[in-house]
Amino acid sequence: MELAEKVSAVNDWSESTIKKLNQVLVRFLVKCEYLENTRADSLLPVYLYPELETVIHEKGDNAALAAFNCLN
């Protein structure tokens, strides 16, 4: 689902606003080491402490496990 479908005000944003938001988001993801660089098109793997992974498995929170690519 597109953001504009959830928040109608998004339809009023200019192309330059959308471009700037994209730039800021990408820089943020690079700085936080979720992207290797600003040209990357896929997220880097996120390290999940084994103890935390165990607890998430025990609770059966598949959505959280999927977010960390830990559905094994």
C-alpha cells in the first residue's frame, strides 16, 4: 500500500519534497549501517543477539523474526 493511500496529504507534496525525503531517508539508512552506500538497493543483514532471537522464537513472534530474517 502506498503512503498516499493512507495519508491523503501526501498527494499535495511536490516532487522536490518527495526527492528530498528520499535523500534524507537513504542517508539515514547509510549512517545507521542498514545500507552499504547511497546507491545500494538492498538492506544489509541486521545482527540479532542470540538471546533475543531465542526469546522471540519462544514467544512465536514470526513478524519480528521475519524483520530480522530469522525464520529458521
